[in-house]
Amino acid sequence: MFRNHKRIAAIILSFILALPTLTSCGEAGTDRVRIAIQPSAAFIPLFVAKEKGWIEEALRPYNVAVTWNMFESGPPMNDSLLAGDSDIGVIGDVPVVTVCAPGNGVQVVAIAAQAADSYAILVPADSDIVSADDLTGKRVAATFGSTAHNMVEKYIYTAGLGINNIDLVNIAAGDAASVLSKGQAEAVSIWEPSVTRLTYDGSIKILAVGSEVGLAGTNAMVARKKFAHGNPEVMTAIIAQYKRAADELPTLDRETLDAVAKDLNLTYDQLMSVIPKFNYSVAITDEDISALNDTIRFLNENKIMRSKYNISESTDKSYYKGNQDEQNR
């Protein structure tokens, strides 16, 4: 289920340094776009657009079909993008800055959401762990290479601890509940909707949330450069439908909300409690660039990543045709 924390740097470094040649389909004049999606509440507008068929409808005039590729978390989605098996994806800050490293041929094209408090470290309700200090020598589980991984490191640093002070183990995002219930880890770092789902009955509690440790919670939409540059009208249409879904969330019909809740393995009431945690902003702002650059700095300082660059080098704001003032803040 998980691996020892000593392999963290090697795993992520090998991923970052892999610079594949992206030669698969998805160039100019494509007849299909492959959208990578994961069951995170950060991307609820994309689930809405999927349920409504809005993207398929918007791309019909271009004779472009849509394939949805489902992933559990950001790292395997990045593998798909780098292999050329997906064209567009939605991911958290750590996967964003790793997949968009120079030479990987992937760029940020929109901001999916900001939500620091949608990330949390969880412990059993009867746990004696109440602070970062209490994690010393404890087994903490997270998906390596995810924003939850970033959350763990930022949290233990608030107590002056380093990664070697805990036993950080790798898990699949879907295993968070069983890891805690079986005592295979004393704490788990995870994101919404898992935070709400796991804490809903009171058996698991929140130890810390992202805003307490300086986590920006910036999630982005990324795309293969060759696909995006060859099909700008497709990119613009997809981002426009994401924005449409974000704007219509407050007045969305119950049937669609129920379907999205099911997609995220939530009840309707749980979904409605999760949505306010997110700002589905879409436009790429200076604050977003700064937050992602801080993630790059953090990963490099901790020798998890060895690619020092400015995320603006791998950012293209041209596909979102919203209010330009949004992107100049």
C-alpha cells in the first residue's frame, strides 16, 4: 500500500527529470480531446460541465469529440500528460509545478480553484496527537508528489521538524480511510472531498488545515503545449465551459448536483458544505504565479525537486477570454 519515505526524493526527481517526446495525437486539427479528471472537489465545475455535456456541445462545431480519463490523484495524471495519453488535466500545486518543469512540454492554462482549507491532516478522533510536535516519530501517510505531501512538510516545519523526524509513507488517495482505521498510520494528509467524507461521522478529526501552514491551495488546469498551441479554439471553449459551470454553481439544479455528489462519493448535504471552501477563479493572477513559485522554492529547498524555474515560463493566459482585469491583478 505504501513505501518508505526515504524513496521520496528519488521517486519525484526521476519523474521531473523524465523529458519525454510528446508525439501522440492532439496536434492542429485534432478530432478528439482527452481530458484528465480526478475526484477532487477542487474541480467540481469540470464535473458539472461533464454531467451537463457542455464541453461536448461547445466542441461540436469544431468536430472534436471528448474522452474523459479518470485518475485518483495528480501524479498518475501527470504521467498520462507526459506520455501524451491525455491533453488537458486539472491538478494541485505540487503536481502542477513538477509536470510544468522546463522541457516537459506542459503549461498552465487556467486556475481551477484556490482553497487552502480544502487540504487537511487528519487523525482518529481519540488520538493524543494535537500538534505538529506530536508527530515526531509517527507514521504519516500522504500521496507522494501531491499537494497533500506539501501540506505534511509545511505542517511539521511549523514545529521546526524536518521530514526525517517522521515516518512519511506513500498511499493511494483512496486508501486514507482504511489506513487510519487499521492503525497503519497515525495521521493522514488528504484533500476534499475526502476531508468531509472521513470526518462527517465524528470518528476522525482535523489536526490542521492548509491556511494554518501557509498553503495557498492553488489548483490549475494544465495542457500539453503541442495540443494547446495547435488547437487554441478547443482550449478556449473548454475553459469557457469550466467558467460557466463555476458561475452557475449557486443556481444549479438538484439533479446535476446529486450527480456530482455521486461522482465525488458524497451526499448532497456534504457536497453543499464543501463547495464554499473553494474559489473557482479561472483567471491566472499574479498571486497564483507567486503561490506556485513558492511551491517550487519549497520543493527545491527540501531537495524533493531539482528544477529551479519561474512558473510564468510555463504559463499561457491567452486561452481564457474573460475579463482581462482578472488576470492583471
